[in-house]
Amino acid sequence: MSLRITRAANTRIYLGEHLDRADMEATATDTVWVRKVENLERQSALINIRNIEGVTEASIGIEETLEIRDGVSVKLKGISESWATAVPYCNLCQRGDRSQKKRLIAQAKVEISAPKNVQIFRDDIISTKK
């Protein structure tokens, strides 16, 4: 079973059989971290995989597959671009961008393959209170 998902740089995808939405970092079996997305000379994504075996890093091109473990893999299906406005500058924390210009952001279109019993969550899902 596979899921196609589009993710920008510095975002994560959590995989696990018993993921807790309130603490995905601690309950994930595997974490796929899209570190960098490149759409210049070579369309590629720099991916980090964190699991019990440690952290591995790989650069994958279009239609290349990175095997995470038996039955679990990530494949780069393409690169898309969208216009976005940067986070406004905050005088209090002194972070953000003073420019209001829109920027072209490259995003990786990935296909995560895993068994049916493995849950796949994005890092930006809204946790629900019970």
C-alpha cells in the first residue's frame, strides 16, 4: 500500500503501527525528514531517515527509491513549485523575514510504501483532544 504526499523542505513524515498524534516523534517507528528539495540542474530531494538503527541520509532523484526497511520505502515522484510569502518578522522574538515578497518554494512529491498496518502522518497534522 502506498501514499503520495507533497512536502516542502524541513518537514517530516512519521510512520508507525501505534503512532500517538500528541507525540509522533517518540512513537514513530520511522521518521522521513525531507531536508532539502532541489529543482535546478538535477531534480532531487535530500532525505534523512531516523529509526532504531540510527539516522541515514540520501539524495534521491526522480523515480529513485530509498528502502527504509523490509516493505517500507520512499520514492521521489516529482518536484512541484508554489509561491509563498515568508513568515513576517516578529520584533519580540526577532525572527522571520522583513520582506513581503513572495518566493518560489520547491516541494518534493514522494510516494511512501508501507504495509496496511503502518500509519503515515505528516508533521503538521492537528492533534485532537480527547
